[in-house]
Amino acid sequence: MTLLLPAAIFFAAFFILPMCRLFLVGGSGAMGWSAYAAIVTDASYFKALLATLGVAAATTVATLVISAIAGVFLQRHRFPGKSLMVSMLTLPLAFPGVVVGFMVIMLAGRQGLIGVVSQMLGGDNLVFAYSLLGLFMGYVYFSIPRTILTVMAATEKLDPRLEEAARSLGASPWRVVCDVILPGLKPALIAAGAICFATAVGAFGTAFTLATNINVLPMVIYTEFTLSANIAMSAALSFVLGAVTWLALAVARSLTGPNVAAAG
Amino acid sequence: MKKTLFTLQFAFTLAVCAFLVVPVVLSVLAGLTANYFIGIKSGLTLRWVGEVWDGYQDTIYLSIGIALACLAVTLVLGVPAAYALARTRSRLGRLFEELLMLPIAVPGLATALGLIVTYGALGSFRTSWTFILVGHVLFTLPFMVRSVLAVLSAIDLKTLEEGAASLGATFRERFFHIVLPNCRNGILAGALMVVTLSVGEFNMTWLLHTPFTKTLPVGLADAYASLRLEIGSAYTLVFFMMIVPLLLAMQAIAAPRTRRFARDDGKLETM
């Protein structure tokens, strides 16, 4: 047990203690402890909270649908070029949020590909990188690689005989997906979905790259801290934000068993 | 029917690949193009990469330095901790493991603010690169511990150690000649993960850095915000050249391992 000691001391000094301080600082501002309620009582914070949760929920749904289709397909078929496809899909795995934001700018920014193509087709220069839609696109970009890996690993563990049995009993492909494959993938999808959600709620780099006027909670916290120097409020908001992401992961874990962790 | 289903799924997956890869290709091209607005026909150039190198090479050195220091610290703290956790399996151990994972679940912004309100007044610590290092260690330590723990839980550590002990090996000898060689793969996987995450960490670093301690992602954010697209792209290209080899190495060692000296219940945890 003494071997745990160095890590435990480091962790206590640089995480447990700072988190306790953060909690206390959150209640030390002009508003006192009601700062912790401000996230629902203050209209602009509450709006930011709703926008954050909305983008995170949309990201989770879109990422799960896309990754489930592509992941099951890649795990179930053999064809030339498959391993290249898997490499391409996992390439952005280690991109930080700032770089993902830049990728969105390359696609949907002022000189982006989507705008160029829409102009070539005779439309306007389509630019949506610097908005909530761009942020959503960035989070989906960020989440697809890790979610596909999770789906592929879970699909590998499914018993193909169950699907064969269902087919031989006359089930349509759609029924096989709904009644056999999806229930089998459910724990993996819940776990991966929780990670998507938690990352999208807490991420900061992508929003920072895209625009400073996207009002999601991490940006609000950053603005409170730097521009308004309202340290107490930013502490209270970030503590609440941490509680939300932790809760999302804890709920997922209680539903699926102990193999959930986030990254990013 | 089956054929069309295959084609549809293939086309969909290909579209997802394009979504992920096309912006990477565009950004690489933009970093090497004389004028991206005009396009490739304006000519290819290394001018932007050169400007990035002149203006930002110190951020590259700092990022590499912090990543290596972070690796050293996570090895020293993480490997013994993983060994202790693998040996005890007590409730206290479980609880500690849970707590250790928290910095991944809690947004980097919150962790960084916590560090600032606690240690921000210690001037020489606040302005030194070690302030960033602390944040990176918090965030990467769980990956090292988990990676080593996964390997240690898959082998029958107890029997191996008892065997060595019965032959007269001291704890020191057992740790260095039995435990460490057995978790080599876990350490390697963890090390690659730690370095990759440290080099790319932004959420915490943006709040922890000072004008004299800018890491690569901090420099990237700067360049994206204030400089022309070509320079941002060239800088991203430099970042890709650092990160992609690490990624490829990770994929290579993540390939299925052969079964080692497994526990009796046949439980073999893979990572």
C-alpha cells in the first residue's frame, strides 16, 4: 500500500484540495452561496446551460447513429481497403479540440470547402462554422473515432449465430437490427454516448477556436474568469459543470457496469 | 437486396471517412499553398512552415519537454500505484482508483481553475512550466495506471511473485525482474497515450499558461485567432507531424496480443 502513497499525495495536493478550494471560492463572491443556484436563476446562464445540454444531446445522438452504422458494417464485412478505412476513421483520435475547431473552419469557414461547393452550385457562400451548428459539427468530428472503436469492439463480441437464427426464422434485416444487434450493443452505446455527452458539455477548445460569442457554458466560464474577473462566479459555474459531466458518466456506469471513462 | 444493403452501408462509411479526412487534407494543402484563396495554382511553398518555425519553435520545444516530464512523473507515480492496486483489490483500493479517474470526467477548465485559486498566488510556481506539468500529470495519470493495471490484472501476478520469493528473490528483485518486465506492454501503451495527450492538451493549458510558457496547442489557438489561414494550416501540419507517428505506434501495439500467463479463471482483460 505504501506504493500508492506518492500518487495519493500528488492527487490530494493537486486535485482534491483544489476542488475543495474551488467549491469554497464559488460561494465567496458578491452573491454568496446562491452563486451555485445562478445557473438556473440567472436567465443568461440558464440559456447557456440549455444551449450546452442541447448541443451535447444532439452530438450524442448523431455520433451514436453514425458510429453504429459504420462500426457494425466495418466489423461484419471483409473487403479490400477495409483496414485503410479503419485507419482513416481513427486518424483524428488524438486531435485536441482546438485542431478540431480548425477542421470545422476548413469545411464550413469563410474559405471553407462547403462554401466553395455551394457557390459552384450557384448558391450563396454557405458559412456556418462560427455558430452552434459549427460547434455541433466539431463535437461530432471529435467523437466519431472513439465511438466507432467502441462499437467495433462490442460488435466483435456479439454472437453472429443469433443473427443467423433470427434470419432463418424469417426476420427482415430491419428486425434483426432492432431485435438482435441493437440490444446486444446497448451497453457499449450507453457507455460511448455518455462519454460523447460529457466531452461535449465540458469541452472548451473547439468553441474557443470557432468563435468567442458562442454561448456555451465553458465559454461563459472563461469569459467570467478573464474579462469580468468574476472568479467566484466562474468557480461556481465550473464546479456545477464538473458535477454535470461526472453525473452523466456515473449514470451510464450504473446502467452498464464498470468500464466507462471519458477522454479528451 | 443484400447487395444494395452492402453498397449503401459502404457508401455511408466512405462518406464518414471523407468527413474526417478531407479537412485534414485541405489543411495540409493550405499550409503548403502560396495563397489558399487563389488555390493550388498559386504554387506550393514551404514559406508558411518556415514562418511557423521561426515564430513558434519555442512552443514546440516546450510541448515536447512537458510531455517527456509528464511521462517521467506518470511512470514514477503510476506504475507503483498500479502494482499496489493490482495486489490489494480492497475497497479502499477501488475507491482510490475511482478518485484517480475523476480528472478525466471533470472538465479541464474546472481542474485548471481549481489549481489557480489554490496555487495561483505562489508566483514562481504559477509562472513556471511546472504549473502546466501538474495539470497534465493529473489528466494523464489515470491512463497510465489503467493501462498498466489492465496488464497486471490479466497475469497471475501472485503465483509468479510467490515463485520468485520462494527462490529467495527480495521485493526489489521481484519488482524489477518479475513485475516490470511483465507489464512492459501496458507501460508502453500507457506511455504513448500520456505523451500524445500531453502534447495535445488545451482545455487546462489555456488557463494555466503564461506568455512565457506557451505550449504548441496554445500557440495553435493564437495562430488560428490572429494569423492568416495559411500559417494556421502550416502550424497544424507541424502538429500532425508530431502526433501522427504516436498514433500509428499506438495502433500497432493495440493489435491483439498473444495470451500470456493467465489467471486460472481464464479471465483475460484486454484494453
